Amino acid sequence: MDSNRRMVLAGGMAGLTAASLSGAAAAPGARLAPRPPMGWNSWNSFATTINEAQARETAQIMAQTLLPFGYEIFTIDIQWYEPGASGYAYAANPVPTIDGHGRLLPAPNRFPSSAGGRGFAPLAAEIHALGLKFGIHLMRGIPRLAVDRNQPILGTEHRAADIADRDSICSWNPDMYGVDMTKPGAQAYYDSVFQLYADWGVDFVKMDDMSRPYDAHVPEIEAAHRAIVATRRPILLSLSPGETPVIRGDHVRRFAQMWRIADDFWDEWPMLEAQFVRLENWTPYRGLGAWPDADMLPLGRLALGQRDSRFTPDEQRTLMTLWSIARSPLIMGGDLRDLDADTLALLTHRDVLAVSQTSTDNRPHFVEDGARIWSARPQAGRGRYLALFNTTDQPKDVGINLRDLGFCESADVRDLWEGRSLGRCAGRMSRTLPAHGAGLYLLSD
């Protein structure tokens, strides 16, 4: 841990070290994710239906509009292997596309370049040529179809039925059985899966049905990690869905670089309000290579193009402010083909993104009901970022004593969202915020 994280702030925080409030030392995956990952994921806008033409078009827009601001991971979410995927529901009796060793392949009717055993390699190459990284979604386990066919596990004498745990099934998706990691051939199966995807050029895997129930899935979480290490390709592992139990923080940060702290997050205020407590609770485990994930940003055009985000403009600013000050990954979920100017501006505000990507010593402050307050240290080490939130349904004055931020008497204040100086404040920094609104500031001596 660097020396800045060991410093003790003056005033009301005397005796509380930065390390005690803002997380442990770098996790093993620090080189894979030195900053909160940024990117785009197809789920919020395409559900299970994205095809190759849509992926190409979206990736090109992403490279032009979002990549210059750090959004680099382009991810195709669930059911890319199902020829008939049609929306947010899952087929009761799916027939996924698999190879002769029980490994999921892209459905060629949706991804024509995958034909002939090429998988996602051609599409990944195109994504990489745009300067982006390529991610895919993967369900925990082995396809039930592979077990029904009792297909051989690559490089072994074992077969799918030998390693399948037919009692370990996902409660909401019918595609897979769990893998019994006590059985010979189990690790070899996961090794073969991740080696195939590494050969395609995959950089990021969102692995689903993993974090809940956590203890039951620990053997497969560790197996996926071992398989990634064996590929020798730097693949970032994201575990989904939540709620990952906070008490397992030491374990999860060893074996994944991102993990969901809640179930699927959508554009409803109660869901957003609930994320405050979760992000506060995960503070001890946040750090280099270990990023508690509050889920995708449901902004812009959503749900197969049927509607825009239900978040008000104030709630959208609250969302971006909270995700940034708490350093949650920033994964855009809206349809980039219909990206409006206001949403683009929200996503690409450089001063706000600097808080997300470069701040340290991120910590919540507990001052009063109806108010949420976070602060963090800027990259230069001087001053303090301050995020103020009004979680009530009426305008409210939200503030904090400067001594609780390490200032003696007064501080200069800059409004980061508005890009202007607010002058010097003395004693207490406060602002009147709209209902469900937020402000983000830089305070300096």
C-alpha cells in the first residue's frame, strides 16, 4: 500500500487511517484491472438478441464516441450461442450451439463469421482493430445438451456426464448444469473452455450464476480463475449476479477483478437508493484489481429500443456521481446507435471520470438522514473530492464540516459537474440539492 493511503487526516478524522476506511492493498488481479473497468454491454439494450451486424455497428460507434474517454471493453452478453434467442425471456428447452467437447460457440445464424469453427475470433479481431477489448458473457457450468450427448472432455478420457452436477442448476436460466469440481476431468473442462475463448482473443468474461449462492459456487469460481491463469492471456473475470456477500470480500478479490454487489440493476429510484448502502459496505475491499460492481448504467435508449431511461436528469447525475466516487466499474448499457447528446455528455465528463479512474481513499461519511456523503483523494494527493447526495423527495441542504475532510478552517470549492469555481467556503461545505440530486466538488486549500 502506498504512503498516501497510510496518511492520517486531521480534524474530525483523526485516528482513522485511509487504509482502515478505503480498502486493502492491491489484489492479485491489479495488473488486469488497475482502474475500475469501463465499457459497454449489450444486455440493457439488446437483451439476448444482439447479432453480428448490430455488434459491429455498435462497436464502431463506441470507438468513435466513448473510447477516447476510456470506455474500452465491448461485451456481448448472454445467449450468443442460442440461434433462436428473442428477448428478455429464456427458452424453456434451449438448443445452444456447442462444439464436440461441450463448449459454447456463437450461433452462426446470428454471427455468420463464426461459421467453420472460427468462433468469435473474426469478430474479436475487428473489435481489437478499433482499439477496443472484446468481452463475452458465460454461464457457470457445462451445457445440459453436452451432458445429454455425453460429449468427451478435450484432452481427457472423461465425459460430460462424469463431471456434471445435475443438482446444481441456475434458478433463472435453463442452459447449464454445474460442474462438480471433485470429479476427474472437471478442471480440464474449464481449462478447455477458457483456452478456446483465449484463442479467439477474448479479453473479458462476465461469468454468470456465480456470486449467489457464493459458498456453493466457490469451487467453480476458483476453477475459472485457474483456467484463466493457465491460458496465459490477461482475461479479466467479472462475477455475476449479486448480491455477493460482503463477508466473502477477501476471497472474491483474490479470484475475480469485478463482482456484482446486487442483482440486476435497472432505472428505478429504489434500486439506485439501495446501492448507497451496498457500496458503503464494500469499502474495505475496494482497490487496485478489485472492484465491487454496482452494475451497468441503464442510460439512454433501453429494452430493445422500446423506451428511454426512466431516471430523471437529476437521478442520472446521481448515478454517475455515485458510481464514480465509489469507483464502481462504468459499463454503459444503453443503445449506442441512439445515443443522445445529454447522455453522451453525462458519460464523458472528464472531471467526473477522473474521480472514477484516479481517486484514492474513497470513503463514505455518515452525517444525517436523507443525505449521503462521500469523499476521496485526488490523484495529485492534495485537496479532497466531495460528493453530496440528497436521497429525499424534496430539495435539501446537504453538507459536511470541513474539519471532517481534513481542512482546518476554509477551502476553495470547484463544482466539477458545472466546471466553475464556487469561491471559498468556511467552516462547512453545503449545497441545496434537488430531490434525488447530487453534486460533485473539488475542495482545496
